[in-house]
Amino acid sequence: MTTSHETTPVLSLPTAAARAAVVAGGVLAAASALMSWTWTADFPGDLTYYGSPAGLQWLALVGGLLTVLLALAAARVPGLRWLSPSGSNNGVLFAAVGTLAVCWYAVIAIAAELGGLANLDPGGWVAGVGSLLAVAGALGLPLDRRTTVRRPAERWWAYAVAAAALLVYFGLDQGWLLHAIPVGVQPILTENTWFFLALPGLLAVLRLWLLLDGWTRIGRIERRRPAARALPSWAEILVITAVFAVGLGAADFGISTEYGELFIGFLLLVAAATAALNASGAVGRLAELTTRHRAVTTGAAFAAAAAFPFTQGSDTYVLIGVNILIFATVALGLNVVVGLAGLLDLGYVAFLGVGAYAAALVSGSPFSAFRGVHLPFPLAALVGALAALVFGVVIGAPTLRLRGDYLAIVTLGFGEIFRIAMNNLDGSSGPSLTNGPNGIAAIPDVNLFGFDFGQPHDVLGLHLGKFGNYLLLMLVATAIVVTVFGRVANSRIGRAWVAIREDETAAEAMGINGFRVKLIAFALGATLAGLAGAVQAHVASAVSPDQYQFAGAVPPNSAFLLAAVILGGMGTISGPLVGAALLFLIPAKLQFLQSYQLLAFGVALILLMRFRPEGLIAGRRQQLEFHEADAELPAQAAPIDDVPTKAGA
């Protein structure tokens, strides 16, 4: 019987020496965090102190320690074997590469921003050398590799494009090319010369990646994991709790990063650590535990999210958490339409706007057309949800007999019609209802049972600000949406949605009323978006038409929500939540990306469809659909993650 994989090292080194190099390199990288990396405080984070890690040094410390622990766990050191159930050294390599990326990113950033490598102190050099030593040692360990690899064909046009881009860059930089460019186009090109330098760089990186892939041949781990030692239920629950506590700490660090360099380093380390723990089998083993204790897992997840505002000293980052929950909840509602029913809705953000406007009109705002109406928040939220439901039925009834691109065009038109209508209902272009482009401002804060969400409170001696109150409120709304999604997706109607999505003709031949089923999906998705919109209106204290576009630099918008569903994983609960969190947090932390958000979305989708078409988080059935059926896949933590999806549905 032939196999497509083997367990061999990339570099011919004695296994003991290679493992010693990994451990030594990881220790050096971690120890460098206690040393000065640069002599001046001009670099963000002030990396000039000894014995006091700061900024990127914390990431080097975590990456180095993770590399050492995984190396010892893969060597089956007693007490650490739980960290590497698969026994594979691939996780060691991924952790070492992540540490290398963080350390050398810091070294290059220091040299670029301060003017050369002369600005590095001993700690920077120790971090760079240690991380290189760890990667070299990891390449000398027995790794799970493919026996064959497809060699990339030479693309002459890629070299031509790179050469042309460099020619345009130098022509614009020196000015001699401007004479051949129309005057109206010149500002666009001169303000974006970086693109003509980044394009050949991207092609070079892609080529280098293909060459490295052909050399290392890192492949999938095919060996079966040994059965886990049975633990008492209390011990398994304690493990789940500890994992969510660590996750809360990581989320707090990522959201609280104060400058772009630190956030980029954080993303590099998180990506590498996730790949390392997945390859080591720790993620799969954790999934088995969460499958056995679903109720505990759900409770721990919401408890960790509820604890987040208590870890913050100000409301600045808590507001980011509130917005992430709002957009993640709306993305989960869109997942009903796109992920389960397979209906491509490009105007979904309009339902968010319907809920927000409806709630704003009846919440007692002095700028509302119904100034005398001031409903309690539960009733205002119900009005927003019902208004979105009505619009969902009204829009869906005449349009859901369309399929594919035609349905997408109609929903895109509805989204734009909603925004334009809200602009025109100002008493001049149309009836006086929404104040036109000025929107509805001064929406009162939520007040439930005497608890004013707009005022800070002390809970058990811990301070909770305004946005902390709204984060807890949004958690309740998220829990409602998650519960509804989970129950419906595993019901008879949910299975009918999946059947319609996979093959509508075959489903109708089996007796499913396709139009009715799709209309229910459209209405339910709109209702969930309307509920989130009601909360959003009170959090922002105002609504205006420019918040609800198809695409824009600032979410929410339909493109953002659709990208969150596809990137996270269609048809799952956790996928849209993670996708929305990443797509909101990355532009918020990296300000330069806001002007190029659609470009970044496009690149991310291309890479995802190429390397992980099932999304970042996918269930067993999604993985079986997109990968080989005989692949051994870990158990999943949620039953809905077993709903099959199809790329591009």
C-alpha cells in the first residue's frame, strides 16, 4: 500500500541535536524579552528596559515558551504529553516559525523606523538569532511531509507584470512618466505609488512561498491520535474553563493594542500558535472535551465575554467589543440566508437599518417624527425586529422566485433603495420621517428595571462603564440569536434549507416547498438583523443613512457582513462570529487599511478559497466536502458545525 506522506526531516540533523537546537532557540527568544531591544524610546512600546518586557517583547516571550513546550511535548516528556496528542513535530515547526516572524518583524521594523540595524540593542540580536536557531532545529526534526509536490510552472507574464510595475513606480517617482498620463488621472497614481512597488513584492513573496513549499513539503498529519486518558468530569470542566480564561487574556491583549506594529505582531503569533496547536492535536483534543460538555462550553464562552469589560480601565476598547458583537450577531443572521439557505443577499445591511430606524422612532428621541412615543427598550427592540420581519417578507415574496445572480442583483438594489429612501424622507424630498441625511440623534439610553445603561456602575467592587453595560446587553442579544440559529438549523426547516441550497430542483421533487422555505429563511434573517439594529441604535445614540451602504471604509456594510460569513465559515455558529471579529478589528487597528478595505477583503477571499475553502472554522461535514473523505478529522464542539455548506452559495 503506497502513502502520499512520510515522516522525515527537512535538514539532515541528529534528532537529539535538532531538538536541543529548538529548545535553545526558544529559550533565547523568550529570554530576549527581558533585555533591551533598542537604545531609544522612539520605537513604539519603549523596548529599552532590562527585566521589564513591553509590547512586541511579550509576543517573543510567549512564542519562545510555546516553542519550547511543544518541542518537549513532542519528545513525550512526562507531564507535557497532553500538549501534543498527535506526537507530530509539525506543531513545533509552526510555533518556531511564528516566533521567527514576530522577532524578525520587530527587528526589521526597528531598523526601518529608526534608520538601520545600528539601533538594535543586544536583546534584538538575541531574539533574531534565537528564533533562527529554533526554526533550523525544527527543520531537523522528523516532520509529516508529502512524498510528492507539484512543481509550479514558470509564468512569464508574472515577471512581465512585476517589471512593468517597477517601471511605472520609478517613472512616477522621478516624474518622467507623468507627461504620458492625463492630468485628471495623475493624482490617483501619484498618491498610490506604493501599489506599483507592492505588486512585484507580492509576486516575489508568492514565488518564494511556492519554492519553500516544494522544498519543505509539509503535509497533513495522517497518523491516528492515541486515545486520551480518561479524566474526571470536574477536571475536564476545569480544562475548558482554563482555555477560555487564556482566550480572554489573548482577546484583551489584541483589542487593547495601542499601535499598529504590536497588532501586526499579535496577528502573526496568533496565526502561528493556532496552526501549531492544531498540528500538535491539542485543538482536536479540546474539541472532544467541548463536545462532551457543550453546556459548560457555551457558558464559559459567554462568561469570558462578560468578563471582558471588567478587565478594561476605560471604555475605549470596550466600545470595540460592543461593535464586534453587533456585527457578529448581524453576520450570524446573514448566515441563515447565505450559509443555510444558499441565497446570495447583497443588501442585508438594509434590514439592520430598518431595525435601527424603527427602534429610534419609538424610543423617545426629540428628533423623532413620533416625539411623544417613548416605548421601553424591550418593546422598541420588538418593534425593530417586527419592522425588519415585515420588510423581509415584503421584499422576499416577489423576489425569491429568482435564483443566483438575479436574486443578488435584486437584493443589492433593495439595499441601495433603503439608503436613498432614508435620505429623502426629510420633509423636503419626501414625507418628514427620518430627518434625511441628518438622521435621528439623541436616542435615549436604555433603562431596564431602574438600571440606566448610560451611567457607570460598580458591580462587586468592579467598575462598569456605559459601553460595558451595553456589551452585557449585546451578549444577551447574541445569546438569543445563537440559540435561535442553533435550534432552527437543526430542525426540519433547517434541513429543508440545506436541501434547497444543495439542489433546489431535487428538493422540490422530494416535496419541499422551495418558495415557502426560502421566504422563511429571508424573514428570519431579517428579524435577527432588526433585533441587532435596535441595540445598535441605542449604543450609537443616533442613526443616519450613511451607516447602511453596500460597501464602505467603516462597517457595518453588506460587503463586510458577507465577507465575515464566507471567511469565518458558512453554516456554522462560531464561523461568522470569528470572521466578523477579525474583519472589524483588523481595519480598526490598522488605520491604513480602511481606505483599502475592499481590496483587503478581495485578497483575503482569494487566499481563503485557494487554501481553506470551507472557511476559518468549519465542521466535520464541511471539511469532508472540500477535502479527501478518508481524512481523519477531530470531533467538533457544536452540532451545527456539522451542517454541510458549499463555497459560493
